[in-house]
Amino acid sequence: MPVKSLPAGTRARLLTAAKKAMKHAHAPYSKFRVGAAILLSNGKIYSGCNVENASYGLTNCAERTSIFSAVAESGPKIEIRAVSVVNDQGVPCSPCGACRQVIYEFGPDATIFFQGATGPKQAHITELLPEGFRLQ
Ligand code: THU
């Protein structure tokens, strides 16, 4: 699947929303603050940050926070067009496996923007998650 291009202005708005949300991260354990923003097919943007917990496994990543916020406000029929992920350390950071599966649930054709090993990168969700799981 080829990545869908996004107008530069829309991509910039998504990045700005991700950076803003990153500032709200609750990351006292890892000290790694992450922000994410999603663009829906109706043009709406939702954002989220990582929310850690003293019981480490309960941590919610920024990507899932943004998606769950979107579903809570807009309902389950949302369609994710693009996701932008940033962190406060400027290091490579693509969505974790769990988040890839959650992105796929609502965005099987989504483009993901993130920091790769050699700089900014974009990838189709199915490049990051081949053979994603679906129940139909
Ligand atoms: N984290 C995210 O929020 N998104 C990612 O794409 C990678 C990891 C968070 C989870 C945890 O709070 C911290 O980063 C360190 O793993």
C-alpha cells in the first residue's frame, strides 16, 4: 500500500497538535514524554500524550490516548487518515506494536509520521503492521 500524501499545512497542524499534547505527558518513570495527533477523514484532529502508572504495565501510549479520546468524543465510526508522533528527546520513535494494532482498527489506510533512525519518516500502517488482525 502506498502512503497517502497530506497537504503540507495539514501535516504541520498535526505536528503542532502532537507537540502541544506532549507537554501534558505523565511520564515520571521513563522520563520519556510522547505526543501524538490523529487526523480523521472528516478533518478533525485529536491529540494525546503518554500516561504512565506506578504499575508500569498500565501505561497508555500517546497514540492510543489520542485514538481513545477521538472515539469517546466522535464515536466508533471514526476513520484515521494520518498519525503524527513526537517525543521530547528527538530520538527515533515509531508506534509500539499495541498502538499499531489500535491504529489499524480505525485506520487501515493511515499514514504514520514519526522520527526514524535517520530523520523524519512516513509509512503506511500496513508497512508497520503487516497482516493486522481484524474481526469481520
Ligand atoms: N511511548 C509512547 O507513548 N508512544 C510510543 O510510540 C512509544 C512509547 C511511551 C510509553 C512510555 O510511557 C514511554 O513512552 C517509554 O516507553
